[in-house]
Amino acid sequence: MRHGQTLFNKKKMLQGWCDAPLTELGIEQAKAARELIKDIKFDHYYSSSSERASDTLEIVTEGKVSYTRLKSLKERNFYEAEGDIWSSAGFKSGSVELFEYLFKNFEGETKEMLQERIYGALTDIMEKEDHKCVLAVSHGNASYCFLSKVEPEKAKSLERVGNCSIMHFSYDNHTFKLIEILAVEKI
């Protein structure tokens, strides 16, 4: 699941490892996501160590569960471009071209680096003995890069991962398979 809208999302500012609080809309998106998944019994919960992700998880669960925060679920590191206005570079928010431009010009994390990090983290989570139904809250580009690693053809048809969108995967025989994407925010 991706976190709810943040102040930086609203201001069209890049946020990878830097953080911004959820907006009122982001809080409402998290509440709407809670409704989408209210009948699912999760056995474990994980969140990126970024505040926007953990705040989203706490809203979705109404603060009634314990969860594990993992740095490996964080968003792509944009390094020197963190906090910049993405539109000033002439790109659409979340576009592949934008992210590759940022890496090339600001020495951030490559798509391949992010794919390996997020894939490794989610595989480690799902390989735990008692982990059958897990909710993990992460970020837009991290979610997209994960999907592009495990199901590249399906990722090509997805323009971006909206705030509080939930990607539902199965995990069997060490393989992830996308079942559906539940969208709170339609962009």
C-alpha cells in the first residue's frame, strides 16, 4: 500500500528519504483505504520507516495493531534532488523519465537498486513462517518498481501508483503475482 497524500505531494516536491506530514486529504485517503480492506484479517503489519507511511498505517488500523518499521521499505533516495519541485525539471510527477533524470543528474538511487531493495524486503517478510496475509505500507515509486520487477508487463500499463492505492499480491513458491490494485485516489 502507498501512503496518503503529503504536504510535499501537494506542493509537487520530491520526497524520497526526506519526509513530509500527511495532509487532511491524505488522512481521508487512509480512512477510505481502511474501508476497502476492513474485512481482511492480516497476520502482520509492516511500514517504511518514513513517518508518512507509518502514520498511514496507524490510521488504517486505527492504532490497534503493533507493526514493524523497516528502512528497506523506504522510498527511492533522490539524494541532492530531495525537496526539489519536480515540475521545474519539465517532467510529469512519477514518470520514469523524471526518476532516471534525477538519478543521472543528482546521484540518487537507480531503479535497479530500488527494485532489489524493495523486492528483497518483501521476500524476506513473506518467507517468515507465520506470514500468510501481510499489509506493508510503502511509497509510490517503491511500489511501482516492485511491480515492474515481478510483473513488468503489468507495470507498463500503470501510469503511477496513487496515494493509498493497495496492490494485492499472492506469494507462492517464492513468486509474487499481482491479483488486483485497489485504488483510493484516482489520478
